[in-house]
Amino acid sequence: MMYCRYFILFFLFLFAGCASVPLNKARAQFYSGNLSGAEQALGECSAVPKRDRLLCYMEKGSILYYMKEYEQSTEVLLRASKFIRDEDLVSIKDQATSVMVNDKTATYKGEYSERLWVHTFLMMNFLMQYKYESALVEAKQALEEYGRHPEALEDDHFTRALIALCYENMNQPDDARIEYEKIAESTGEERISPAPIPEGKGELILFVSRGRIPEKISADVVVPPSIRISVPRYASSSAFSPVNVYADGRESDHSDFSVNLGDAAAKSLNKRAAQYLTRQALRAGSKEAIAREVGEESVIGEALARIFLFLLEEADTRSWETLPGDLTLVRIVLDAGVHDINVSSGYSNSVNLSGVDIPEGRRIYREVRF
């Protein structure tokens, strides 16, 4: 019976690494510039094991967004949102397996920040399709995430400004003003008030994505005689240069709101440190008990059991890896008419948007990726 238990643990250990192959392939294709290959590598997310299904939905959703397939991206990310809600009902089976093996065997439910960014990308998708009512629905769900985890998410001014924009589009300036006041309170900057588009002008909204979010990696601590504590953390993030926008060859005055996703994700992860440290303590106690149980029958068996259980411990480094390193919302008021727009941000190449037609009294949206 005891050896059967170890065989099951060993099988789960091997299984934990198998399901990530399509995800890794898709990410490699994405960052090599083959977006359609990345989307195809993921296939149908419903066929992905449940423990990695949310990752598939999130990765596929962002890949489709950058392919400018906004309707398809919306469909996938709405599934991600539903999956998160459904999985908030605690799975006892998941908990038991993760306590005995490692956190990677449990169903991935997303970091607080990732849950928020599902709604962020949905808002952008709906705005790119000019579906303002649907965008506001996602804005309100994003606000619920802020309410659940205020300290973990307070630095995401991009999503907060996006929420304000959704309220403006639905002619709810007082609600928009509340969001701008929260940004001002967080940044210590001067308060911003929503203003109507002046006569004879229109507004260009740019969603600028830059770089890539840092990887989630493991940090290990060994406690004698053979206890390994392995916890996840995000690698250090990079700073990003300001976004510069030129309209018809002249630098444009604009307002912008940014979030460094690496910094925000790291803060979000740190806010739930108590959860995974508690599981680590329970798991360490269980594994020590197993090793001692084996040692009652064989000294060599105990040594082998300790080695195996030591190797079994592994931090859950799963994360949404096709996210950018920075998101910036840029708002530019321009004369109604056709303009050539150039966007730069400290990279060797700038992005040109030629023939952008700005309608009077309206907003238009463009997505830019570096």
C-alpha cells in the first residue's frame, strides 16, 4: 500500500510537466513573431487539462488581441472570466493533491493581477469594436477585482484609466471622475477631470503595449535534514521610456496612464504569500512524516524517499507569459480630419499609423505594440 502511494506521487510528479508543452510552444511562436502559429499551437483550450486551462484561455486571448482578431479574443477571454468564477468554488481534491505533491498539480486560478487583466483586455477588445455597453460591463467587473484586492492592484493606473474612459463613453462623467481621483490619490499628481471633446476636434485613443512581462521563477530554501521550500517570485522588471506621439510631424500634447505589469504582478504575488507559505508548511510536515514512516522499515529506503520527496517539491511558476511588460493608454485631442501618426518609445523602430481619420466629436481607437 505504501509503495502504491509513492507510485501515484511519482506519476503526478511526471504528469505535472507534460501539459505545459502546447503553452510553451505557443509562447515561443508568439515571441518569434509568428502570432498565427502561436494561436494554432494552443488548439482548443477545452482539450487542455483543467489545471492549465485558464492559462490557455489567457494566452490565446492576448495572442488573438495582438492579431487584431478582437471578436475571437473576446470570446476566449469571456471563457477565461467564467472559468475563474467557476473555480472560485474550492476544489478539495485539488487542495489535497497540491498538499502532497506540489502547487503545480492544482488547477491554476490566476494571480490577482491576472484576473484583473482578463477584464482589461476585454475592455480593450470591446472598445476596439466600439461596443461601449459591453466595455462598461467589464469595467464594473474590473472594479470588483480592485475592491477585493485594493493594495495588490492599486498601482495599475492603466486599467483604472480604462475604466474611467468606459464611463465617459456612456456619458457618466461623475463615475469617471471618481476613477481619476483614485489615480491622483495613488500617484500624488494633480487631479484630472473628464472633459468633453472640443468643437471641431476628435480624440485618438492608443493602447500601447511594450516589451514582455518578466517570468515567474522559483526561489528555494533548504532546511535540514531534507526539507526544500520552493516559492514563486517574478524576475526583476525593466523600466520603460515615455511614449512620444507625433501628429503630422509635430509632437502632440497628450495624456497617458501606464502600468508596469512586472511590478504590478510581483506586488500581487507578494500579497498572497501567506497562502503558499501555509501550503508549504503543511506539505513539508507531510513529507517528513512519510520519510520517517519509510525509515521504520529501511534506512536506505528513508534516504531514497527523502531524495524523491526533495525533488518533488517545486514552486508553481505558471503565469500569463504573453502579456507585455508595460501598458500605456494615450489620449490625444486632434483636429477633425486625416492625420499621420508616429509613435515612439525608446525603441530603435517607431510605429507609423498613416491616414488616421479623426471624426468630429468622436473617439477612435488604435492598438500599438513594440
